[in-house]
Amino acid sequence: MAEIEVGRSILEANDKLAGQHRERFAASGVKVLNLISSPGAGKTSVLEQTLKRLQGRLNCAVIEGDIQTDEDARRVAACGVPAVQIQTQGACHLDGVMINEALAALDLASLDLLIIENVGNLVCPVDFDLGEDMKVAVLSVTEGDDKPSKYPALFQQAGVLLVNKVDLLPYIDCDMERIHRTCHQLNPEQKVFDLSCRTGEGLDPWVDWLTGWAKG
Amino acid sequence: MAEIEVGRSILEANDKLAGQHRERFAASGVKVLNLISSPGAGKTSVLEQTLKRLQGRLNCAVIEGDIQTDEDARRVAACGVPAVQIQTQGACHLDGVMINEALAALDLASLDLLIIENVGNLVCPVDFDLGEDMKVAVLSVTEGDDKPSKYPALFQQAGVLLVNKVDLLPYIDCDMERIHRTCHQLNPEQKVFDLSCRTGEGLDPWVDWLTGWAKG
């Protein structure tokens, strides 16, 4: 019971900070995505492919959340986009305090789109509002078609689902229909894009949609 | 600061329960594994393939941790092995209290090996000792060769690493050498088995080793 109470007060404090960040983002006219997935679903690859296609269309920046290493921030910076690395030192999700520190390094007024890449974790990041406009879920087909029903919270809350690594479908047992059906049941409003960062398949429709959304 | 203190007291309470379970396991002569991985790395498939090969060699039972659904427990029960499902209802890891409840449904004295399949999460389960003799990490090659350095805690603590889905290596960019090298740096004592639940490759050496370990 004490654990639940404390958990609630931590989430309340985080929600308060998220509300402040949401106001700041709106005042600066920047749209914000919170990118969430399992480790290895391909968040950073999706980010690289997306940023390349957004060049000249939107001014972007990235906040990179990792437990250890700054490898992802370096990959993103190589795309010519400002990238701020947060190393959580063991923490399993990003929170408002970390975002607050990262924002000090960014000029929000110059941006159209800020993408926050969360720690690879299908569970904990979902509970921590970062002030984003939308959560984007990345699911790789190699994780299996049972994941949306086994980890429903993210798939319920994500405005967009990116189903990645579809180039591997011929070599694995994965029922795409089941993924689509389960996610539609969990969130009928969700936009779904099937794609492969390896072949490039499906990336243009996603980036076109994202451009429209960010400008809207 | 309050958060850190509370976190510590939760972990201390869990450690105490884990110590009691560890004594109970030892008194019953049952060896216990704590199976940890990302969602979709293939824990349940590894479990199915392992249990089939252990038939007639070891008396096994399984505790299945999932956030939602009892799909995994049904898959394990289909292997003819007692399976107890824990649905964590949103919690991102198993803890001592959950294990305590599950143990009420098992006859430990009749078992040689108890395998606990944790919630799919590369981060949080590592902090919660369940009284196991050994943590077993499952990493699928599709998650990428950077995962051990980005999520080092599990790979440091796991006595065994199972590198799964090696049948997909021809279709992806994954440097097996890097996985082996990083894990060896993190834990030079770790036993490593490369395997594929789809082709069966590498499963016999792992199960032979496990049989010897459980009887030892």
C-alpha cells in the first residue's frame, strides 16, 4: 500500500512537470513525439530514416534516452540533426526531470518537431508523460504477433504504430493480421504503417503523414 | 531522495523474501532459473524447446510472468509440465511476493528444476532477486549487437546467455563477434550458447549443459 501511494506521488509530480513542458512546447510551436518500443525494435533506425527524409521539410531535434552509451545520439547527430543524450544510469524510462535538463540544450523556437527516443522498454515508459503530443509505438515483426495483447498499455495509448522489419516476414512465423487486428481493437483511431528500415519499404507514407501532422 | 530511499526499502524487503525462497529451494533440492529478456527475444520458445528435451531427464515446473494473458502458461502446459501463471497487471517485473503466491501451487519436493519466466523487460527484472540460483539472459540476434553494451546489468549478472534466432543472421546486420566480445568483457565466467528455436540448432548443447548443472 505504501508502495502504491509513493508510486502515485511520483507519477503526480511527473504529470505536473509534463504539463509545464506541454505548455512550453505549444508556446514554441513545436510538435513532440515520444518514441517507445522494446529494446532492438528499431527505434534508432526508424529515427535515422525518418530524419533523412524530413531534411528540408521540417526543422527537427532529438532527445535520446539510453541507460548507457551515447551511441544512439551519435547516430542521430550524423543525420545533421541536434541530438541531446540522456544517460539514465540504470533507470528504465525517461521522466520529466530528465526532459527538463535536456531542454536546456535545445532552442525550441527554431524547431518544428522534437522526437524523444525513450529507453527500450515496452512497459515503464508508458506511465511517464513527457509532455509529448503523441506516443509512437515501434514493434518489430520478429518480436512476435502476440506482443500487443501481452503488453497492451503502449498499443492502447500510441497514436501511431510503426510495424518494423517487414523484410523479415518470409523467414519468421508472424501473423501481421493478428498485429493489425489486436491494435485496432485496443485503439481504433491509431494510424498504422508497416515498414522496413533495411529496404526503405513503407517509410515514405509514414514520413509524408508525419510532415502533415507536424504542420497541422 | 525520497524516491531513492523508498526504492531501497522495496528492494530490501524483496531481498529478504528472496533469501527465504532461496533457503526453501535448497531444502527441497530444486534448482531455480530466472529467465530474462526483452519482449519477443524468444523466452517462451526457448522454454518449450528446453522442456521437450528435458523430458525423462529432469522433473521440471515453470512459473510464467506476464503483464496480461495466460498464453505463455498454456504453451508451457502443452509440454506436459506444471505451469503457474502470474499476471502482473501492469507491473514490469516479478517480485518475491508474486513468487511466494505462485509457490503455493507447486510441490517443490517433487522437482529437480524450476524455471521462472520473467516479464519481457531488459531492465527492471534484473534488480529483483527471486531467490534463483542463476539468471539466464536470452538475446535475439534481431535486437542488434549493441544491446549488451546498452543494457549491461543483465549481461553482467547472467550465468548463462542464450543468443537466439541465429537462423536469421543471413538476413540482418548483426555482428555475433561483438555480442560475444561485449558479454565476455561484462562477465568472463558466463556460459554462452548460440541457438535457433526454429531450426533446433544449438539447443542440445544447452540442454545437456543445463542437465549437468541441475544435477550438480
